Amino acid sequence: MNEPLLQRIESTDWECKKEDTRYLTHIFHPYSSKYIPQIPRNLISLLTMKGETVLDPFVGSGTTLVECKLLGRNSIGIDINPLACLISKVKTTLMPTERVNNEAWSLLGKIEEEISAIRGSPTLFSHFKQKENSTVDTDVIIPNFNHISFWFQPQVLKELSVIKRHIDGVNDKDLRDFFYVAFSSILRTVSNADSDFGNLMISKKPIEKKLVYEKFRSKVRLMVSRMDEFSRLSDKSVQTRVIAGDARNLSALQNGSVDMICTHPPYMASVPYAEYQKLFLWWLGYDPNQLDAELIGGQRSREDTAERYIADMRCSFLEMHRIVKGERYCCVVIGNPVYRGRVWPLNEDFKGMGVDARFRFVKEIVRGKYKMTMGKMKQEFILIFQK
């Protein structure tokens, strides 16, 4: 790395204390332990040129891909988690405002008519007029998954089931996925979960949950508005690909095929992604237990969790080295989690893995002065490697 570039990196504000982290499509869906968008934005701006290709092999909620779209870089996102792939695809798939707006109003009108009948009330909003002589079937088929009646109250289950069935009937896949993300994003807030943060546990004294349809409607309207703004600001000339795959074996990509890697791998055992996301996964037809068995850092109750995690991340570093072009950069963001009563220095472990994979370690940036996003972890480390 040349001296001027190193100086620009060192002079960049990496704390981003006053920055908005939920702009445009970044607000679409909650996702555990994602990095703030300013980190990939700064790294991509500093280390790539317009028209080049950036890979995120742990794409998560698609933060890197959104920033690439705004910065005029092609991007590839890979994740083994189907929910991650869905969110990333929806956040970066540009759709004409008129098209998504028309479909949204049509969908909401149909849902409202049915839910009004279930509630035994007139139409919920004056925007939609009750059809004359309308006959709506108020028998609702509830999906069957583990302890569903513990997680959701009866009136909530009915309204969620109606919303999901109408989304299933949307013909256009891009629009259908758009509405699935809106649906998935409200599930925890309308469930009996104890809080919106941390471990997913059923509250011992859940409050009555109401206005499920209204929450969905509000989220759809917000997403339509943000997608309109994102579409106007995005570079239409670049391509974004989201691939269901495994960072330990990136067989879909050729040697030396990307100009940069920018990623935030999962934490070792400290964030049980499949467990935290099981409400979303259940409703969208996926098995959280199967996903947990496949994730790097999954099945955290096993005695060999740390050993498996280290071995899996070594494989991932080897793959990243294979795929990035010569002399180009690989940036990895990680924190040091507490596991089995001690802090695991993943930043140091990752430096060793990178060097073992034949990267040259260039720079470590330490974030955490303001403790904005790290939770119990006091620092976050941005590691820059060069092939």
C-alpha cells in the first residue's frame, strides 16, 4: 500500500459518531450484528474504482451491496442463510416506483378487505372502499410450526396468515420478495418475544398485540418510499448478484475474479443467527435447526464450537485469497466476543489466518471510542489485507 493511500485511510473518520446508519434501504429489515454502512462505503471508496467488482462472502443483510450500488461498483454477495439472501436481493433490486406502488396498493386493498371481515369492522382506512356485496371467507388457515401459539396470539396469527397468503399470490417474484421482507420485518414486534433486542425469548407477561395489518401497511409504505429514493440515487450501469452459497467453498467464482473483498464474518458462538431469526425462518418456510448446523459458528452448545469456527474461517480466508485479484485488497471487520467466560481475540486470529492464506497484512483500524454498534464488545477491528 502506497503512503498517500495509507494516509487517507488513517485520516478517515471511522467512528462515524453522528452519521445516519439507517438511510435508504438499510432500514428494510433487522439483522443481528451487522456493520454500519459507513464502514464498507469508506473502504470501497478508498480501495476501488467505479466499475470494479466487490465481493462480500458473508453478505448478511446486504449492507456492502447497497453501498456498491450507490458508489457505482459491481457487487457479488454470498450467504448460506436464505433470509440473508432474500433481504440482500430486495434491498438492491431496483423497481420503478409506479410499478411497486400500484402493486402495493392493490395488495393492501385485498388484505384490508379480508381483515376487516375477520375483525367484524368496516374498512380500516378510507383509502380503500368496501366492495358492494363483498363476500370474504373469514376462515383462516394457520401455518403449523413449533410452538406457534406460544409465540403469537390468536388474533395476530389470523392477520399474519391472511397477509402471508396474499403475498404468496403475487405473481411477480421481485415484488413478492419485496413484500416478504416487509412481512418478515414486523414478525418480532407482533410476537410474544420479550423484547426487540438480544435473545429471542417468550415474554412471561406478554402484552396484547394489536394493529398487525397496520404495522405491515406502514412498513410497506416506508419501503416503497425508500426504494424510490434508492432507485434515483443508484448507479444503473452496475450489476448486483446475490448467490446462495458457502464462504468456505466459493466454487461459483473463478480465481482472481474480483477487485476487492469487503466483509463482516459471523462472530464465534456469540450471535446465534438461526436462533435469533427463527420466527422469520419459520414463516418463510425454512428450518432454523438445519441452518444452525450449516452456519459458521453455529451449534454453539457443542464443545468443539471454537475449533470448528477457527477451521471454517481458515477455509474462508483461503477462498478469499483465491478469488481476489493480485495486489488488490481484502477487508474484514470483526469484534472480539466473549465465549465460555473469556474474550476471544479474533482480530489477532484473523491476522494470522490471512497471513497463512498468503495475504500481506497491511493495516488494522480500531473502532469503539463511542461504542455505537458493538454491544458488549468494546471494540471493532477493520483488518486490511493485500494479495
